[in-house]
Amino acid sequence: MVVAGAGVWSIGEALDGRSSAVRATVTVAAWLVWGIGVVALMVPSTMGLTTSRMACALAAFASVVSWVVGADAAAGAAFVASAAVSGLLIGSAEFGQRCVQASAYGDEDRFLLRPPAPFLPPILLAGVLWAAAVIAAPLLLATGQWITGVITAAVAVVLTVGLVPRFNLLAQRWLVLVPAGLVVHDPVVLGETLMIPRSDIDGIDLALADTEAADFTGPAAGHAVEVSLTAMADALLAPTKKSPRGTALHVRSFIVAPTRPGAVLRAAQHRFQRAMPPPST
């Protein structure tokens, strides 16, 4: 609601003196994005996580545009600040955890994995281009710039169709604890879901910097969690240009990078008390 209020203030000032077509187009688009964001927040899920974060990107971009094209300092600053705070909250590990856990089945604890570091620059660039195209296209069409507007709208559609499933793929990367053991569901790093029976789990703890465990993080920055096994397990890495069928590994231990490693250790200690050491401090 704060973002909506600040947006009405800032966008309203930016639209002052514009044509009725521009005002109508921007108003409808703004409320549509806000409505989609509200629905995504009210129905938490992996798709809701992707949708709400993309809506935040649009709000952030729109806040800057409205300030630049006509909103006064107070209105523009309020919109930019509220959009930034909203983005930080929706981009937080806690919010992501809430969304993926809401999609869980039965007695399981899902923990979102951090995106691989090499993915971050392309994600940021693609997100900026997508937001710019989505915001610019209706404005160009509303002002009668038909050729540029149609081309920009086509770019926006292509980017939306291409990026939504790719962004949502990152929201489907989980470490899952279940009564029977644990599961690593990671369609980005792994070629198939890795399932470890409870009887094969020797321990779960924070990974040391010099660990020799197989790296299933991507790689990702931050603390990783290491899973040690009592016996060798088979894992398949995702296909690459060099290995189109994936790479098979036999592992005795591996690391993953959950967004909330402390929560993983607490949940593992609760579920697998027989096998788990106390969480590291």
C-alpha cells in the first residue's frame, strides 16, 4: 500500500499536463502491475516469488522514470524509497523461504538455494532491459510513435516469454528435508534430482573453506552447507556444451548454498537427531 500511495503521488505529478491517452495508459498499466503484485503476495508460491520480484523491478524502474520526467523531489524520493524498501523485503531470504515453503507437499522443509554467482550479471542486465521495454512500449504507443512502439512492445513480449520461465527456474532450486532423508532439487546445477535416504546421511554442517566435497552451489557466494554421507552416492550434473548428457559423479559429500543456512542446520538437527552434530557456531 505504501508503494501504491507513493506511486500515485509521484506518477500523478509526472503525468500533469500530459495527453489523456498517456494518462489513461499509464494509470491502467500502473494499477495492473500493482494488482498482479498484490495477488502474488497474497498467494505465496514459487511462481508468486518470481512474479513479485519482477513486479518490484518494474516499480523501481517506474519510480526513477516518474521522478526524472516530472515528479517533484518529495514525490519522486518517496516513490523511489518505498520501491527500494519493497525490493529489499521481497528480495530477502526470509520472503523467498516463505514462498517456497508455501509450495511444499506434506511434511517437508524446503530451503531456497542462492543463485550461482555467474548468473547474477546476466539476470541484472536482462531484468533492466525487460523493465525498460515493458515501461517504454505503452508510453510510445500512447504518444503515437507507432513504429518504435510496436518494436518495443515486441521486444517486451519476447523478453517476458523468455525470462519468466528462466527466472522461475531459479525459484525452483531447493534443498528439501523430508522424514525419509533429503532431496536436492536444482534444475540449474543438477541434471536430475538428487535424493539421499536418511540412513545414508552421516552429517550436515557448515562447509569449511578448504572442503573437498563436491560443489553443487553453482558456485554461489556466502556460506555453504556440507552434507556428508555414509556411502557413495551418484549425482548427475546438468548438461553443458562440453557434456551434453551431463556429468556423472560419485560423491561421499557435497555442498549446497541455501539462502538461510542456519535454518537448514536447525531443521536437520530436529529431523535427524541421530545423525546430526550440533549446528556450528
